[in-house]
Amino acid sequence: MKIILLAIRTLLRFRLYTVINILGLALSLACCILIFRYVYGEMTTDHFIPEVDRVCYTVMEDEVTHQKRLYGLLPEYGYTPSPLEDPAVEIVSTLFPSDKDQITVDNKLYNVASLAADTNYLKIVPIPILKTSRNKLLENPQDAIISEDLSRLVFGKEDPIGQQITTSMGKIVTVVAVMGKPNTRFSMPFDLLISNESANYRKYSMPHSLVKLHKGHSAASVNKEYEAFRKMSNFTNRLRICFYPLQKLYFDQQVVTYLDKRLVGNYTHVLILIAIAVLIMLVGLFNFINVYTVLIQKRAREFGMKKVFGANTRQMAVQLYTENLCMTLVALFLAWVFIETGTLLVNTFLMIRIPSHFLFDASLSVGILFLLPFITAIYPFFQYNYSSPVTSLKKIGRGGESTISRKVFLCLQYIITLALTIVSIYSIHQLNFMLNTDLGYETDNIIKISPIEGPRGSDMSMWNKYNLIVRQLDRNLKNTPSLIKLHSYSPGPISRLGQNCWAHIPGKEWTSIGTQVSNQNSFRILGIKAIEGRLWNDSIDNDMDLSIVINESAKRELGITDIDETPVILDRLLVYSPQTKEQPAPRYQVIGVIKDMCTQHLSKGYEPMIFFYYKEGFSSGLLVCIVPDKKQEAIDFLRKIYNESCGNELPYTFLKDEVLSIYKEDKQLVSVASLFAIIAILISAMGLFSLSLFDIQQRFHEISIRKINGATTKAIWQMLFIKYSQLYGIACLVGLPLSWLAITLYMVDFAYKAHIAWWIFAIAILLTGGISFLTLIWQIRKAARTNPVEIIRSE
């Protein structure tokens, strides 16, 4: 206790330095804790599942294209030997997911994400149950489990238990349980869980297989036994089915799932955030150690006398550690205050949803509290513990070796701060470059409405009800020209329906091409013109024709020189019908070519695209071009006609906003880098203030003598300013090329990237140096104006 009280008294004696030290550390800790909490939430996705490292999905890999997609195995597929029958498999669940399903309650349609599963699913994935009327769930095929959100949407404040729902297969199920939210992120969320025996899902839905392996087995070890590609019914190319760990699936953006609501992580994005957090932490640490060495040097007499009177190594270490522990404790408390009070800023400005994990937060705080003081006390301990008492006493009032160390730490601090500032400015420049690049289509006054999926089964009453709703919506849209200029059943340029297909022309290799639904009105709404051939004409084109429109990139990729003479061979039909069903490698005629347009993140470039004709069907989505000066009236009208048939709120977005949404992660990185760069500049400015204050105080006597001997204010300015200017110059010489190299390496795979202009470095130098040197200028000006007689008298 005496040691703690001594540490507190000592720190309070040098209040200004202590406050600067604690504040700088608190800011850097707050930034790091925020990022680490976010990263922890990303890295623990699906970890509410017990022994998640043994849980896998089955993935189908094509021998020719090597594209992987989630695909389950059913006995009737004839795929033998099946990995599902391997002795390493403990339990198997067959799933039929649909994130664009529909249910009917009180003659209203509701869009839901559904999952039809067997009883084994809940043994593998223990979804939390809030309330239930059954001891064993999914054993009765007519049972249903719904989420809290779906319960509120459909039944309001009524008790959902016992309520009946009609599924898209036309079957009536009864709600027997309400599920809550897992305590970690769930990568495969759903609103409705029903038994896969409630209807013939095998006939109308694509299966998924979820397995749990026995202890001691891994997906990699099992997959070695099933590496061979084999023939499977209904597929042209040979395939192989292997296990894919659920832990890896979240960060894998290449595996195709056909599930829009599946959560997909970005591992590169996480690594960049970690790097930014580490850099801001280093700025805080260097600042803390630097200012603390100033505080230690001001106490050189104290340490020298303690060693004279027999203070041993342990006593010195305990005192230094305790002082750093006290400052870290206060800084950590302030950091959490900043975090809790800044939650709204984080959610809005940084666009980061920070999950709360008490155990992780507590463990991180305890680790910081006891480990950080050890790190920050190492340098001062070695500096003063192993120097003789005489040396310590001689250092009173002079810089010595500690001045060199302070210069090094300050220089490193500014190198990192400059790097963060340059990266932040370039990130803003790159984001604006992508946002201002020509999209290739119009976005103003265009609304996109999410699709209403059709029923999955063959129940004609369900299809009649669905078609009635679609026809009614279509009539309402056509009969309101004062609000609706044009509408089209298509998904819009960003949402691609059908994923990729494989295509080639005679004599060329197969290549992957994107596909998208289109029609006459969709091209008109988007303002797309043909640069070769023609576009769709509803009077002569239909979805049974083997005709396509391609973009410039697809024409180059396929090697087409004459669209009239060169057919495009696809690996599958784009629209299935009884007339064309039997063609294994259909030949399509290109009727037109359009300019390249943005369908994905521009860092990947313009995607080669094939547009196929499909006019009817709300299942593709809806594009609506509204009258410009009646935006709100049009939205209210759309909401009204939608709610007459559907229970959900109108799921709409402006096309301009949807385009912006593909740069969400870029905006997040820009926001984080910008905020952290500002904080780094602030911490560095506080550090420079402390060091310059100490330095000027140490040289007050020298300044006074110089002024008495005729030194001008300009000479005093040069004497004091040049030292820190040289340090900042060295930081610029090191930091600028490092920043340029980091940006160049990161942007190497970007198809469209902004030029690294000279003004980016100029702004960073002026911004970082300007703010920091304002504190130095204020102190130099104060020292230069001080009366030398008063200083000498005070000594």
C-alpha cells in the first residue's frame, strides 16, 4: 500500500506530464479496444456452436471450372462412396435452406428466410429457445419454430405459440417455439425453422448437408479419401463432394451458396483494421514511454539518492512498475469511458457494430492493466537501474543519452502518424475516385424493390394466390403514370440473378461469365444503349429464344469479332423450358453489345456479362423509375399497394444507395483510418508539447545568458525550432516512402485505382506538422519573450 501511495504522490507532483501521459494512452487504448472487440466478434462467428471446429458443410467442386458451392448429398444421387458414410462422421443433418421463401398468414404474404431440417440439426446447432410448448422439437412434421423478429412482425404482441402458418409448399404448420439470438454472430441466419418432412423438399429445393465429425478427425483428413472426381446424375462434368469446415466458410467469398442473407466476412479487411489498431497503439506507447522518461529525468536526483542509500533492483522495479500501473489503470478507465460514451459515434461515423462480450472485455482489460505497465517500465528501469548513483546525479538538468532515446521515440511516433495520415488521405482519394467513375447506367429516381419469391411446391392454390398478387401489383404500377414513369421485373445491375455461367465460342477455351436478367424496360430505365447490334424488343423477343446481349468485356473475353457470325456456347440454359430442356450445350446468338457497366466493386474491374431476356415474374425483383418531383408520393404509393398484399414493410432501396453499399467496407476503412490519424496527430502533438516544455525549461538559463549577450528573438527561435524540425524532417524521409510502398503493395491487384499524387504527401506533412508545431511555436514564443533577469534571479 505504501508503494502505491508513494507512486500516486510522485505522479501528482508532476501533474502536467502525468495528465498528458494518461490522456494519450487512454485515446490509443480506446481505439485499440474498439477494433479488437470488432475483430473478436468477426473471428468468433458461429462459435456459439459447441466444438465448431468439427462441424462442416459438404461442398461440390466441378472438375472443369473448379467452382465450389454448398451442395448436399441425397441417396438417390448415386454418389458412391459417399463421405457422409465415412466412419469419421458422428452425425449428419440434411437441410433445405431458402432465404427468399414466403409464408402466408391471414391471407398476407411475408418474405422470410426459412430452413427445412431434420431433428439432427438442433443437435449440431443449438439455437437458443426462448419459449416452447414441446420437449423435443422438429419431431412432429407440422411443428414450426420462428424467430423473435418474425413473431413481432406477423403476430405483434400476441403469443405466437399455437398460431398457424402456411408455408410456400402449401402446408400448414403450427408455431411451437420461439428462438432467440445466439451469443455470437451466426453466418447462416433464418427466420423460420420447419421439419424437412413437412413437404417434399427433395423435389423442389437444393439440399445442404451439415455434418459433425468425431473427435480426432478433421475435414482435411477425411477429404483425402474422397479426392477423385466422379460422375453424378443431372450434371455434365464430373464432380467431387468434400467437407468444408464451418469456421473457414465465413471468410471464404469464393464458395457459392445462393443465399443472399448468408454473412460473409472479409479477412483482408480484418487484417487492415488490426494493423491500424497496432499502429495507433504504438503511437500511444512511444508517447507514453517518451513522456515518462522526461518525468524520470526530472527525478534523477531522487533515483540517485535512493541508490546511494541502498535501494536494490527489486525496489526500483517495483516502484517503476507501480507508477506505470497507476497511470495505466486511470488510462484504461478513461478509455472505457470514451468507448461507452462514443458508441453512437462508432455506429454512425465508423459504421462498425461492436458486439459486447463480457468475458473478452474483462480478459482484455486485465491483460492490458498488468502487461502494459511491464512494457512501459522496461526502458526506464534499464536506463536508471544499471547506471551508477554518480551518473544519475550528473544527469540532473542535462539531456545526456536520454535525449537520444527521446529523439528516437519521437521520430518513430511521427513516422507512424505520418503513415496513418497519408494512408487516410489516399483512402479518401481512392474512394472518391471509385464513386465518381462512370457507372455506365442511370441511378437517379430509380427504386429497387426486393423480389417476392414464388411458391416452391406444386400447390396450384399457392401459385394462383401468388400470380393474383403479382398481376394486381402490375396493374397498379401501369395505371399510375403520374407517379410511376416505368417499371421492370429485373434485379438491377448490382444484384445478379443466376451467378456465373461458363461460356466459349467455337475453337476457344471455356471462361467464366456473369449472367443477369434483363428486358426492354430494364435497359430503358437504366438508360443503356446498344453500341453494336440491338437491344431487347418486347414485341419480337421472348424468354424461350436462345438470344443474349453482352457487354464489351464479355466480347473481349470470349474473343468475338463478329456477333452475327459467332455463336456463344454455354454450359447450361439460362432459362429452362420444355422446348429447350434437352440441349446439353446450348448455342446462343448475340443480338447486341452494350458498354461496360458497374456490377461489382470497381477494384475488380468491369465484369464480363451476359444479359438474357426474362420479362415476367416478381421473383427477379422490381425496378421502378419514379417521377422526379414526386419522390415521396411515389414511395407512399408503392408502400400502400405492397402492404395490401404483403405483411412485410416495403423492402426498397434507391439504386444510387445500392451502388454506394458495395463500398461499405471501403467507407469503414476510410472512417477508421481518418479518425485514428487525427487521434495519432493529437497524441503526437501532446508528446511534442511535453518534450519541448521540458527541453525549454532545461535551457532557460542558456536562453537568458544568450539574450543578455545580445541574442535576438530570431536567434532564440532558430536555436529551439531547428532541433525538432530536423527530427520531423527525418520522420518525413522515412515515413513518406514507407507509406508509398504500403499503398502500392495494397493496391497492386486493384483494376481501377487513383494515382498516388504528390499533394497527398504535402497535405499529410502540413497537417501533421502544422498541428504539432503549433504547440512548439507557442512555447518558443513564450521562452523568447521571457525576461532573462527574472530567470537568473529565480535560480
